Amino acid sequence: MTGTPVRVVGSLGTAQTLAWASSYYLPAMLAAPMADELGISTPTVYAAFSGAMVVSALVGPWAGHAIDRRGGRVVLVGTSLIFALGLAALGSAEGLWTMAAAWLIVGVAMGSGLYEAAFSSLVRLYGHQARGAITGITLIAGFASTVGWPLSAWMETQFGWRYACLGWAGLHLLVGLPLNAWLPKSPMANKAVAAEPAAAVPLPAPARQGATTALLAFVFAATWFISTAMATHLPRMLEAAGTTLTAAVAVGALIGPAQVAGRILEFGFLRRVHPLLSARLAALAHPAGVAVLLLAGPAAAPVFAVLHGAGNGILTIAKGTLPLVLFGAQGYGARQGWLMMPARIAQALAPLIFGLALDAWGANALWLSGSIGLAACGALMLLRAQPGRH
């Protein structure tokens, strides 16, 4: 990995795996037992989690600006402490309002400690050479669900959901915090960004820059809507398309490996092409999978899962590399926070909106997600790379 120390990518990727496993992937295993003991409905727990994602959207620009000024080390170390506080509060919740308040604290940590913050930290360290490092941490953190779901389920079965939350809080203090503290200090980051010659990376004209920002924000919101909708409703959606529950679970298991395969493809062959091209191809993957599934029937479900998973894996990297290649490294963190704000809100709304569509239309709800994917691809086709950017 040229110009990107393996130590930084390994430590940050491991810390990101922990952050995703203990936040985004936590409700799938703990929402039901949490709701049972607190005397509330499971959808209420998911509603509180959606509130956390809205909070993360609001925190994102502030966290990105802080990384631009100070580097990622200080922000990510603080995030480890906030994750631990929020998860400890969640494990100590006694009712609806304390549970919701705990999720809001976790939302603050998500807004300042997930991929956007990690990407911004890498750009502060390596400037335009960060593409390989961004791909590297997504390769590692791509296993967050593979690690998080079984570990959450095991802790819940052995000790209960409260101790599962406390266990994740302890891991943030014992593992996540030291790993984030191991990042290089900000002066190295300042040197990397300052060394980028302005003439070699011309910015678009102000009017065009505004249009580019709007298009990119739409792409991120559209693709995160699809990703979250599929993560929430995939087994039910596949059953509506005609598969059995057993087959739906087996097909769903293909998405994780497909995501990792897509990221390996980006790290290998696609790193030779412009990030816009790889993003366009990735955005087409979900609509192509939808067409195959709805036209060929349930036998094509594995093809849908592989296409959706691979495209989603590459798009995760594109969320870090496209702002870098289109706007440059200067002010990357704050810009990334603003760009991802609509995406976080779309992510919070996706389970409800796609669930209603699934109730009303059955498997034909996939035409909704497929159309959104085509719109994202169309927006990417309107974007143009700047000379000298790759």
C-alpha cells in the first residue's frame, strides 16, 4: 500500500470495525430483548436508533471541521470515550426516556467516529494519496457485521442485553481508545495537506462547485437509503419475491462476502481507473440486480445479492474518495460532514419508508430502490472530474 503505513490502516480499520459493530449493527441483536425488558415495542427501540442517526448527521460537519483543524487523533480518541459512555448508559437504561437519551449519546459518537471521520483523518495524514488507505480500512471494517452480530448475540445469550452493552463499552476503552490514540499526531497531517500544490488540483468554479456538491450529496443519500433499506428488510423482501425463509437467510449471507469482494476489486483493478467510473459502475449494480431478480424470479436471488453487495462495497469507498478527487484535501473533513448529512437522514428514514412500500407492493417495492439507484447513477454521470485529479 504505497505511501500508507500498514500500522495506521490496521489500527484504524480495527477501531472502525469495533465502532460499526457496537452501533450500526447493535439493534439487530439487542432491540428485541431490550424492548421486552423495558416494556416497550421493538419498533420504538428502532425509532430511538433512527434518532441517533439524525443526531449523527448534525454532528458530522462539526466533527469534520475539528479533524481539519486538529487531525483525527484527538477527535477519534474522544469518540471512543463517547461510545463507551453511550453504551454504558444504554446498558443502564430503566425505561423509554433513558434508553432514548442513551441512543442520542451513541448518535454523537456515530457522527464523529464512523467512516466519515476515519476518511477525514486519512486525508489529513496523506492528502491525495489517501485512496489506498481508505480502501484498506473499509476492507477491514467490512467484517463489522461478521464480528458484531455473533458477538452481540453471544453476550446477550450468556449475560443479557445489558451486559452486552457494557461489554461493548469496555471494548471501546480497552481496544478502540488505544488504537485511535496510536494514530500519528496532527503536525504530520498538516504537512501532508499543506504539501499539496494548489495549481495541480484546481477547484471547480463556485457555481459548478455548488452543483457538484448537490449532486454528490444526492448520490450519497440515495445509495445509503438503498443500503439501509436492504440491510433492514432483505429477508422479508426475498420472501416476498418467492424464496423460502431458509433460502432468504442463505442468500443474505452472500452480501457480506460480496461487499468485501467489491472492495478488493476496487483495491486491485479499479484503483487504476478514475473513482467516478468505479462509482458509476457500482451504482448500476443494485438496479441490475433488481431487474434480474424481478424478471428471472427467486432462482436469481443469489445474483441479486452478489450484485447489490459488490456495488455497496465499492460505493462505501466512493463516499471517501469522490469528495477527495472532486474537491481536494483542503477542508475535506467539514465538507464530508455536510455531504453526508442528507445521507444520514435518508438512512434514518429508509427502514420506515421501504417497509411501508414492502407492505403495499410486496416484491415490487424493489422497483423503488432500483429507480433510486438509477437516479444516483444518473447524478454520477453528470459529475465531471477536474484535470489532474485521479
